[in-house]
Amino acid sequence: MSEHTCSESQDLIVLSTDSDSGKEIDEMTSRVLPPDVTFAPSRSPTRTGRGNEEHSPLLASRVEHEYGLFENNFPDDPEYQEVIRVAESAIEEGFLPERIFQGSSGSYFVKDQDGKTVGVFKPKDEEPYGQLNPKWTKWMHKLCCPCCFGRSCLVPNQGYLSEAGASVVDQKLQLNVVPKTRVVKLASDTFNYNAIDRAKSITKKNILEKLPNVGRHFHRIGLPPKTGSFQFFVNNFKDADFWLRKFDNEDLPISTATRLQHLFERLVVLDYIIRNTDRGNDNWLIRYEPATSRGQSEEESEWNFVDNPVISVAAIDNGLAFPFKHPDEWRAYPYHWAWLPQAKVPFSDEIRDLVLPQLSDMNFVQDLCDDLWELFKTDKGFDRRTFDGQMSVMRGQILNLTQALKDKKSPVQLVQMPVVTVERNKSGNGRSRTESETFTQSFSHRAPFFSWC
């Protein structure tokens, strides 16, 4: 009798069946392998035996019953990793993400074991023009009216990198207006999968149920994880449009109005650097809690202490940023916040002190480009030339912003400055820096056809 072995890295076993197509899948799995097949016992990669607890692994690996083994490790950010672990555990326990019906792509509210939303996940293959976008009408929009849909200045299907890249810029400049966002891998039955992936998942689950000794050698049992951006969910925020309309009809305390202005300037700095082409008043959020009074004691009930109003800003939906060229075809994609009254106020000393010393340092700018390189190169479709174009646009935006801050201009005056790109002329190979490297500035002379939208 011959003995066959099956390695732990085996991902798919070809089923051997007869020609009857009407057989049930459990009948198929019962004839997967001949009866003389046996499997070599798996061993721990760091232990030599399992005879007693002394030789057993210290930490058992996660069981790959339904959703597989995820590798979302962020040792540099324990808080973020903890939220991801909570999200993974919730999915395994049946608290599945819910699709967000707004927007033009497949995005999901991710929950914890208590059913509370902890994050927003946007898979790469469900982006507006992704192959598995459940909102297929986006394809029709682009085909029928390309001047209104589709952005030729952006890299297709890299919105998830743009979401994470905006968070990188936000943290690097200490703006603190973007909810923490990174690239992760998640799997859930509520995500949009093709028929083949779902059929494979069902087949493997049946094999695991009928033939556990065979099924446990699969590399993955359930649906394949999807790569996408995972952004922390912010609570008690509303669309900026809601609060801005209310602020038009009622005066804010001076301290609160000043705080709002400073937060708005941080949003402007972020959007201008990453050249966000989709910042309307419905995709940045404001949290506002009016002042409340509280009594000191029963004897002094007539004396009240007033808590200051709480106001915060969150810049979400950063997927349409980091263009590899300035818009120069159909639409200009203006910054919609430029029409707000806050945009007519010159930049404050606070924002200048916060970002100007860093943006004026070319080493800091290059460090920022290197951080984005480490992020963007993880995409399978990464192209070095395209990335260089994205960084050239970003350097040009930083150049204009630096000059506007020095001249104490307003956001409106900033967006009226001529668009410029700054291309890095590398004397060596790769991303190594040399003292002789130079930069070339160039101005865009081609205007979009529709310059007002």
C-alpha cells in the first residue's frame, strides 16, 4: 500500500468524480481521494513534537473555519491593531459588515460584537470602476457621459490607497482632521464576490464537514479576503452642510468660531496638498455640542458654570485625491470650500506655525514622498512613472501653499494661484538622495473645457 502526503500549504484539491453532473456536492466530496490515502501529521514550525504540553506551541494559530487567516498586523499602532482585531472577531462571530447605500462604490460599516460601528471598509475591487462594484450604474454613467463621470487625472481603482495616503499626510503634518486610515484585508459574506469564489468557498466548507482530515489541509477555507482601506468611524458627527447652515442663522461664541476657523484651515491644507477633487460640504463632517450650564450646589444653584462648546472636524472620503496630473480635460474639479466665508479669511498664525516650518524643508517633503512610496508600492498595479507624476503634483501644491502662507494669503487666494508641478530630477537610481539632485518647475497652460465645475 502506497502512502501519500498532503502539505499544509495546499490550497485546492481537485475533485475526482464520474460524469454524472446531477450528483450532490457531498457525494462528490466522498470520492475525493482513494481509501489508501493518508496524511503526514503537521508539525509546529518551531517545535519538534507534540507528546506533551512542553512541546506544544505557546500560542495556537487562529482556526481558519470560515473567514480564513488574516495578517493585519500593525505593531507600530497598537490602538489601530486592537480595533482591527475586534472587527475580525466580530465577523467570525457573525456580526457582518453592512453595505453603505450612499456613494458610488461598495463600502461597508464594520461592527464590533456589540453591533456598534467601529470603522468603514472600502474594498479595492468594489471602487466606482472596480470589477466587483455592486453599484453597476457607475459604469453606464462613464460610458454615456464621460465629461461628468470619470476623472482622467486620477489612477483608476486606487482610491483605497488615496484614503490611506490622506491619513499619512494628516499624521505627518499633525493636522488631526482625518480619522485614522490604513490598508487592511477583510473577508465577509456581505461583501460582493463573484460566483467562482463563492462556489469554491461552499465546496471547501463541505469538504471540511465531510472529510475533516482533508479539509484541514486547505490553505484557506472561506471567502478570500479583500484588500481595502479601513477608516475609524467617528461618532456624533454630521455633514458640514448641516452645521454651516445653522451657523449662518445663529452666532457662535468667539472662541468657538475661532476654533472652527483653525480647523477649517487644517482641512484646506490637507485638501490642497493631496489635490482632493471631491471635497463637497457633504463629505467633511462637523461635531458641535452647544454650551451647557451646570449648577454648583443646592445652596448656590443660582450660580452656574458654563462648559465651552465642543467643535471638531473630520475629513472623510479622501478616495479621489493624489492625481498624477492637474485636471486639464473636461472638468476642473474646484475646491468647494472656496465658496465658504471662512475661505476669505487670511491664514492664521496658528496654521503657519504648525505646517510652514515643515513644508519649507525639502527633506521633510521628501520624507513624506518616501512614506507615500512605501504605501503606494503595495498595490499590484503600482507604476513608478505614475507615482512620480503624483509626487510632482503634490510638490507643486506644497510650493504654492508655502508661498501663500508666507504671504498671509487666504484660502481663496491660494486656489487662484497658477497650478505648478515640481519634478524631481534624479541623478542616481531608485529613491536614494544625493546633494546634486535638482527639481524642475513647470506650469500648466491647458485649461479644462468646463472650468467652473
